[in-house]
Amino acid sequence: MDEGDYADFKGRIALWLNRSGGKCLAWCLMPNHFHFLVLRGALPLSEMMHHVMTGYAVNFNLRHRRAGHVFQNRYKAIICDLEEYLLELVPYIHLNPLRARLVKALAGLDKYKWCGHAAVVADVADGLLDRKELLSRLGDGERSAVEKYIRGMAEKARNAGRDLSGGGLSRSFGGERTVLKEFRVRDRLRSDQRILGGSDFVEAVLKTAGESMGKDTKSRSEVLGEVESMTGITKEDIFRRTRERGPAHARAVYCYLCTKDAGISGSELMRELGLSSGGVSKLVAKGRVLVEESGNSKIVSSVPLN
């Protein structure tokens, strides 16, 4: 809402990056969202962002004399293969003010205070961007690395001039080789929205996390469609606050299948449904019973929801 908000958020990110040992390779603050490209340090990213966003939200409400949520949803984190995507990601982040028409041209971007561009091209420390680390990944010498960065920015700025919608990474990058979330498994194209990289990189990340590339992960909308079909309850009634048996059973099945087939966490379901941790746990357990007892046939409201 004002310069103080920008400065507060930037200061908190800088503080927790320093405490965690993380390094920022690109950043941008916008009126209603933010972007950071971070080499993670000792602290988990979730812990750093919890401190930053909670502290910022409390201070924001105090400063503006308001109450309630500041952020609409949990931040979205994507693991990236920097070796392949660095020169795509950095311009994508730093060109946000241009796409949003907060600056008129690339030449004026170094005047936008809430972006790492000026730190790269003018060597002006902004307290966030690790210029040395970024340039070391772009070229052998400082001059050649800066020139490579400027060429990449100019090329992406021309594309931004044709598409100022500020679309997602997959739309900006385009093409099978660089498209976000797609990779091949047994000659089929599969997806994982948490990872940006080639097939080998995606497979290595999933194996490290103990997951299989052959595992079918469904989207939230796919799960919701299945629950509607299984229970005969519409999605509007599934999310409606009621203890009527039909919608309550459908909500339990939805929670169970979200955790089982879509990899959705309990905390995400808590926020989506406005329930406590215990409430979600009970629904997941009840949903498991309903699904197992149904034998994949249509679920009816015959099991009481305790």
C-alpha cells in the first residue's frame, strides 16, 4: 500500500536470508505479489518464509489498522535446475515491473527500487541480491557475465512487449524443452508443478524425496470431480458449512483422496475448508472408511459421521 510496506517486506527477507545462509539471485516486489530466486541455506525455505510472512502480516495490520488475512494463499515454491534455467528465471523475475507497466521501458527498470535489476547492471548493493554469486553462474568474468545478463533481459523484454499479461512460467518459456512441469515417463508426458527442469533433473529430485516418477498424482479439480461422481454431491455442497450427512460424507471423502492421490497436505485442507488440524484428521480417517467400505461403488450416506 505504501513505501513502508515494500521496505518492511524487503527487510524481513534480507534478515532471514542472512540468518539461514541463503543467497538471492533475483527478486521483485509487486503491488500484490512477490518473486524470489533463492539458493537455500541451512534453514528450510518453509521456516524462513513463515517468519517473513507472519511478521510482515502482523506489522501490516498494525500499521494500517486492519485485521484479518494479508496473504490469500500459501506461497508457491518451485525447485529449479539453475544450470539450465538461470538465464530464463532471472529475466522473468526482473521484468515483472515492465510486464505490469509499472515502468515504461527496459531503460527505466533500474529506477524501480523493488527489483534486483539495478544491483546487477549498476553494481549498487540493494541488501538482497548476491551479485557475485549470480554473475559467477553467468560467465567467467564480471564484464562478460553482465553483458550476457543484459542480452538476456533485452531478449525477454522484447517478448514481454508482445505479451504484457504477466502469465506463468510455462507460458513465458514455451516449448517442450523449457516448459514448466512437463517431463517424460515411459514415452508419456507427465507433470509435476513443484519442479522446473529437464527429465533427468526432475527424476533425481523425486528420487531424493522418495517419490516415483511413475506415480500418478492427481490435481485438486480431478479429485473433486471424482468425489462428485462417487457421492452425487455437488462441489458447492461439499464446501458448504453444514453437518448434513451427504455433504459431510462427501467432504470426508474429498479430504482423504486429496491426501492420498493429490499430495495435498493437511494444512492446505485446513485453510481451504476453514477447519482445525483435528477436524481435518477426523475427516481423512472417515473418508478412508467410506472409500474402503464402498468398494469403488457409489458412496451413500449410511455411515454416521462422528
